[in-house]
Amino acid sequence: MSKKMIFSVTIGVIIFLASSLYLIQRNSLDKIAPVGAIVSEKEMTQDIFKLIQKPMKVKRVEVWHNLEHQFASTLQDLQIEQPIGTAISVVGTVPGSMDEQGREPHSIREAMRIWIYLNARKPFLSADIIFVGVTRRPGMDNLWWIGVTKTDFEEWYALFKNSGLSEADILSKLTDYWVAKYPITSYWNVENSGSSLISYQSEEWMRKARTQEQKDALLKLQKDTSLGKGEWVRESLKIIGELPPQARRLKLDEAIDILKENEGSDGIAERFNKITGAPDWEGSSGIRLQIYFLDEDRKQAIYIIDHERVVYVTKNERGEPISKPLLSVEERVTPKPT
């Protein structure tokens, strides 16, 4: 056998082995726990991510605890009456559009798919509800949420579990049952830089309010959606007396120095809060936003975006916002001491 032929055969074997290894690794990555397996919380969230990554492009899978106490108002909005303690939350994007009734079946179907997965295994975590939030735009600026409880799933799944129907048909049946039981108001919409799915800070502040005047002031703040759906944290804490009326504001040069000292954005909010007590406003629609105004007129602000980017925002002569990375700001409003 010539050297050239030996070389060609060797290259062919190497390519074959590399391709086989790639396929084995890919199948391993796509593999989920077998039926009947005991799965940890971490394994469960990883499996859920793999399970519904194709039907919907998943952004995150999370586990939420203590919902019954912290998220009572939202559970009521979703018309969920059963006792709820722990939830699995999934956020992602889906193709297509709403059906003619204005409903979004993708989220219901994927919640049911997750319940079927859990029902066939033994997870360490016992979930009471699965929340799924979907959007058709990657920016996550318009999320539609639904909640499918364990009680509903078990009641309906028992009708089809041993029916001989395919999983796809069972998913369709379960989705139809949910749509028949819950009206369109059971979809919870978060749009335009809205707050995270469930925000319990406002409820906590309202419980701490000692007078009707404080409650009225908090309600007025909650109705102020000029920055989107979020919370006016600093002013709310002032109203209930947890921040002094004259709590000072962050200065531009202080923000620059803090960011330089940190060599990144980790822990920046905590450093800012040591000066201000709290951000003026915060909200989230898949991207978390914290705003610190530098003046009472709100003409200058520092934005912390998704814990990663810190930008300086001001307005031009026409009142339009202009933003740039904080560390690119050279002008300092307060001279450094010599």
C-alpha cells in the first residue's frame, strides 16, 4: 500500500472517529433523564430546557418558592385558587401568531409537556404550578404568561394517560381543557419594559403603610407607568418611613469612581444603594433595569441594565434621551479634591 493511500485511509479514520464522537456528545447533551428516574432540581431545570428548546426558544428556566405568601395578588389575577407554594418558571420566544380568539396556545402546550415529564419521573422538587411566559420577539418586551397548576393537570391527564393516544394528541387535549376552563383574562401580559412576572415589593410596602394617606400615596405611585411597568422604589420607601425624606442622591463622579474601582458591573447596585438607599425605579421584562436619577428634575440618570451595563443618560435640547457608557463620560459635576 502506497504512502499516499495510507495517508488517505488515516485521514478518513480520523474524520470518522471525530464525527462519531461529535454525534455521541450531541446525543448526550440532548438526552433527558429516563422515565422513573430520580432527578435533582438542577437536573430537572436542565431537562426542561432541553425538552422545550425546539418548540420554543428558551431564555431561562427558574424555580420560585413561597409563592402563596409573596405573590398572592398575581395568583388571584391568574384566577388560581388552589394553594400554591413552589413554581417552575419558563421564559422564551415562539413563532407564529395568536389564534383568532386572541389566545396563545404555545405556552399552555409547553407547560403541559413539562407536567408530563415531571409525572413520569421522581423529582426532588414538588412543584405546584408551572408558569410559561412567551413572546414572538427576541427582545422579550411583550410577555404573555399563563399558569398551569398540578391539580388541573392531574385531573385532566388521568382521562388520557392510558387512552392509547399519542403524546401530541394528549397535549392538544390538555391544552383544549385549559382553554375551556380559563378565560382570556387568565393570560397575564407584561409589556414595554414591564416588571418581572410577579412583583411582591408593592404588596409588602402596602402592608407596612400605617395610614390611609400612606396607602393612597403608594397607590398613586403604582399607577405611574411613565417608565413602563415597574416600581418606584426610593419614593415608596420614603412614604413608609424606611428612607429619610432628604436621602441624598448619587453624584456622577461617585458613580464613575465606583465603576472604576469595581472593574466591572458586579455589585454596582449595592455600592450605589449605600449612598442613595435604593434605586429610584426598577423593573424587568427579561432585561432588568435599575435607574438612579442624579437630580430631582430627572434630567440625568445612571442606568444599570441587566446587571451588566452601566450607562449615563441625559437629555438634549429637545428633551430626547441620550445615553452613553458611564466610563466614557469625561465631564465631572464635582471637582476632585486636591
